[in-house]
Amino acid sequence: MSFDVPEDCRYRETHEWARHESGTVRVGITDFAQDELGDVVFVELPAVGDALESGAEFGVIESIKAVSDLYAPVSGDLTAVNDDLIDAPELVNEDPFGDGWMLEIDPADPAEFEALLSPSAYDDQTA
Amino acid sequence: MSLRTPPLAADHAASGAKLTAFGGWEMPLEFDSIRTEHEAVRGSVGKFDVSHMSQLAVSGPDAGRLMNRLTTNDVAELAPGDAQYSAITDADGVVLDDTVVYRLPEGAPSDAAFLFVPNAGHDAEMTQRWARHTQRWDLDATVENATDGYGMLAVQGPEAIELLGGLCESPGSVSRFSVAPREIAGVECLLARTGYTGEDGVELLFDADAAAAVWSALSCQPCGLGARDTLRLEAGFLLSGQDFDAEDNPRTPYEAGIGFVVDTDTPFVGRDALSAPGATDPEERLVGFRLADRGIARHGHEIVADGDPIGAVTSGTMSPTLGDAIGLGYVPEGYADPGTELGIVVRGDTKRARVETPPFY
């Protein structure tokens, strides 16, 4: 089985993606991760204004069968949270790189984004 | 230790099913998605490979006496072709496992008097237990660990009998908790009107070598252990090793809510403890609950009331049918009534929950 690994994203080895989006960095989990988890039923996210630190836990995602921590790909203040996931956590399964996004971060250090895994490096990891 | 594999292991691998380790076996966790599989069983029909379940065959003139020594229910109530849910307890009345006992009918593929089905990974322990007690009481009976020789499938859902009607003779004439021989896809099977989902349906037992023929003849949604767990939890059925565990969470049948399988008129191991004053009114018992707040209770989460810890969750999940988080856990008797407000501590936050009697669908 092959999974989507969009070229316009960078990745953490813990299966979060990050993408530049008009000045902020948008964050979610990958197609591989949503498939591993199965039916997502609950996403616990921080609040707008919270400060995130690269590599630190920022939330929790639960499927019917599993619980998994979420890790911030970059540091910075949270500028937006996808509230649609409260009532429709299945968006993470249906569209992990689109409507299933989780956060937007005002990046504190552009170098952190550049240090994330490239699409091909992430693809190799999940192959 | 390497995992045991069911006769259909190669078929499951080829189907792309996700696999999981359970009870010492490597079994399918999900074929498509737990939700899809769960909904198929509640709405129409699904099939499960449950070959990880144990099968022990008991034969000989004293087979019934032996079964009544080691299971809490009374097998003398069983006519050939009857099935019975039961518990296996130790001398303290602690549940070692729960099981279904089949008194085999005429024409069954096995000559044994009884076949019983303990949970996955309990087959060696129970075979030893049965053999030891045969000797101790000098009974004329033999027990055979038939687990590796049997394949076992469950076909569950409101359309299960209709599906089987196209494959064998009058499956609907086998009544609930009965077992009868039927030929399916040219394979001699035991067809039992039993299951672990809360839905109508059957469990099929047959020669392990014939598993692929029976499995492929059943045209319906394949389901894994993930959906089996959400279905049984919605139904309020116990999971051995999780909702009771002789080592980690020793419980009597009364605590676990299955006191109805205890017949103290039979001389079973554990009877004295379970006949003692107060045994039927334990201080703690297993209750169902539903969360009112967002969050999901999981095995091991603390149950609190008025800020004080009072118990622990044994099973918890998101109910695919209700869309609410549900679970089972032990609480003191005073907190066991339906409607009682509880708290479930999820990652440091106390979520509001209410005691509710299953089923949750």
C-alpha cells in the first residue's frame, strides 16, 4: 500500500506534517499515521495563543483502538486550531493533509522547518 | 516466544488485514476499518476468524461429572445439542476464565461428550487443570486439547441466518444456545447459535484444514478483533484477562456480574467460597458507564466519586453505534446503581460519567 506524501510538506519522524501557509506553519498528521490509527474518534488540541516547542507534545489523538501523542514540528505561538475536528474527528482519516489539519503556528525559528524531513526522506521511513 | 497462527493466516496476510498479537496468537485486527466492520455486524452480517479461541474435548462415562467439578454451571441441564455459558473458578471462587460448554449432538464430527471453549491462550492451562482433577477424583474421563485441530469462525448480525441459509440446511432451526451438525462448502461443521456481539448469529467449528473453504464460502464483511471488541463491549460482555484476571484483578462471578452462571447445587471447585454468606452481595461489582464529557475511558483509568478514587476502568472505547464513550469498571456497591454520577480520570482530567446498564446500542 502506498500513502500520500505531498511534496509541499515537511515531516517529523513521529508522522506529523508541516506546511507553509501564508506566513504561518500548518500542522497535521500524515496519511500513513491516520491509516495506522484507524477510525479517529477524538482529537485533543491546545488553545490559540499557547506557545508550542518543537518536539514537545501538543495534544493527543485517539482512534477506536489506540491513543497517540502529537508532537510539534516547529516552535511558536498557536494562531489557529481546527475546531471542525471537535465534532468531526473523522476528517483526519478522510483528508489528513486538507480538512483534517490541526494547528497553525507562527514559527519562531525558520531553521526548524528546514530541518524537518523532506518528502522523500519521510517516504523512505514509512516504506 | 513466537505467536500461534490460525489456519487462515496466509489468507489474512493476502487480504491486507492489519494483524495484532492477542492471547499468544497473531490474529486480524481489522480488514477495512473497525467502524465499517462494526456497522456491518449491527446492520447486516460479518464474519470473524476466531480460531484463537481454545477448544477442549471431554470424553468418557464421567465426562459430565468432571465438567460439573470444574465449571460453575450445571451441565446436567444440557441435552445433546445444548450449549451453556459458564465460568471456571478456583477454590476461592475467583474466575480463571469464562467459557461456553457444548454438549455435542448426535452426528457431530467429534465423538466427545462435551466440547468447551475457553479464551485464547488458556488451552494448555485448562487441559492440565482438567487432567489433574480427573486423576484427583479418580474419574473415568479424558480431556483432549483440540485447539490446533479446530478452525472456528463466527458469523454475526441480523442477516447471519439468511446468509447461512444459502450454504446449509435450515440454520434457523438451530435455536439460541444450541449446536447441531451442518455441512457448509462440503465441510462437516458444528453450527452453534452463539456469539459475542449481541447480535443473532452462529459460531462454526470444523477441521482446521478446511478453514479456507468455509471462510471463502461466506460472502460478507470480514471483521477483525477490533470490531469484535467494540461489539462485545457495547453488548456488555466480559473480556477474559481484562474485565477479570485471576492474577491482576481477581473477581468472583458475582463481582463480575455473571452470578447467573453459578449453580451451587453442583460440587464445583469454588462452590464453598461462592456459597459463603455475603458472596452474592459483593462489596464491589462491575458496572457499565457512559461518558457525558468529551474523552475516552480506557483500561486502567481511575474511577472517582466526589474526588476520591473508588475503582478502575477495565474496558473502555468509543461506541461506534452511539458515538459516545462507554466502558466497564468495578465500583463499590453504593455507586453501582444506574444513573449514579462517576468521574473517569483521563490524562489528569476528570470526565463526568454515569452508570448505565448495557447494552450500549
